Amino acid sequence: MLLDTASLYFRAYFGVPDSVRAPDGTPVNAVRGLLDFIDRLVKDHRPDHLVACMDADWRPHWRVELIPSYKAHRVAEERPAGPDEEEVPDTLSPQVPVIEAVLDALGIARVGVAGYEADDVIGTYTARATGPVDIVTGDRDLYQLVDDARGVRVLYPVKGVGTLNLVDEAALREKYGVDGGGYADLALLRGDPSDGLPGVPGIGEKTAAKLLAEFGDLAGIQAAVDDPKAKLTPTQRRRLTEAAPYLAVAPKVVRVADDVPLPDTGTALPHGPHDAGALDSLAARWGLGGSLQRLLTTLTT
């Protein structure tokens, strides 16, 4: 089981009232919400391995070089060295180090790799997996990894962190008309304002799905543009021709990496805390109460 950790603690932050606070009054709604979410996931799915995948760089320079608008609207401060600072709610930022410390004390593997997003870490673990994989994320970008033949599916939170949609290839075909392998092509054609991806002007989700059904994949669509006999309307042909520079670089930006240099980290689900003393201190300092105790009970039973 691979957790898109930032996606999940954002969900927890907005799904749990900020009246949930530490003894000193500091909000810990994201911390406790994430712990409750992990508890439920472990109870319901009992994974053998669990990795909290992290954004070591939420806006990698190599993606920005190709598409400068990539996530640009979410930049709080540009930094010449190291990752740009992302706009994050004031009361969420201080909770992230607490989340990291608690995960470490629990012994839940926490993996981020410099120069890569959590999506890329997830993509690489998925590529290396020899058995079924559950990816837990609120980010549709990871639908591209869904693969029934390999047992790769996405568990997508649809209401806070309490209700999950199970996304397999049948679900993708029903909603988008593509399978997991086709989702990245659909996404780059359609564009995604939340990630600053312009897409091809005038090519929305339905048109993109029809083009992919007709021509197979992005390469097939691009070949059709150059084939006067291909079933493209003049407007579609013009729009795709004009978007050629974007289409030349978008695949590398949209498709998650599968070759990230992962650290040699044990990923087995812990059956007891890695550092009980540190965990006790964190529980007292931040008032983690029942959320932490429930997760500990689940891990040790």
C-alpha cells in the first residue's frame, strides 16, 4: 500500500475541524485525521507493506523547464536553490513535521527523493512491485498506474477521508473511456488547471477520449494529424497542429517517473512502534490521544 501522503493530510486538514488541538492550543487536525485514516486503511486492507510517499520536491525543476506554468499558481515563494515554497494554509504547515516525526516513531516507512514528487516515488514502487498494489490518493494523476493485470488499483477518497472509491480499469473505462495506460494521454490532451497544464485548446475530456478510442494513443493521434485520410475535423487537425510544441513535452511532465533512485528502506508494515519513547513524548506534546492509540492497537493485533 502506497500513500500519497500530502494528498491525504490535505484531505484530513480540511475534513477534520481545526478545533482538534494540542494541549497548548496548536491545531493537530491534519495529524489526527491522517492517523485515523491510516488506521482505517490498515484495518480494512491489511497490507503487508506500507509506504508513506512524500513530496521531496512538489514542483521539480525538470518539469518546470518543459512547461513553465506547471503548478506556478501554487508557488508562495520562488527559491533559486532547492524546491519552491508551496502555498499551504498557515495552520497546516506546522503540522507536517509532527506527521513526519510520528510516522518515523511508529516505524511506518516514509520515503521522499530529492528532485521528485510523491507521485514519482509511487510510480517507481509500483513498477518494482511483484504483487498487488493499492495506491491511496486524492490525485487523479495516479489513475495512469491502474493495471488490472498486475493488481494495481487506486483507492480514492471522495468524502473527507471516510469514503473511498475503488478505481480499477472498469471504473476508468466507465467514467473516462480509457484504461490506466491511456489516462496520462487523456490528461495531457484535456489539461489540468489545478496543475497548470494548459492541454490542447478546444480538446476537452470527451473529445480526448473519442480521439484516443479512434487512434489508440497520443502517438496515433499525432500520426493522424499528418495523415490527410484520418478522421479528424479540420478544427481538430488545426488545434492539434498548433499544440505540437506542447504535445512534444507534455508526456514527460504528466507521466509519473518509474525510475526514481529509491533508498534502501524497509517497507514492511510495523507490528509495534519503532521508538516507543519518542511516540509517548509526541503523544503527550501534541495530544494525539485516541487517534494514535487506535492505530497502535491495529498495528499490534
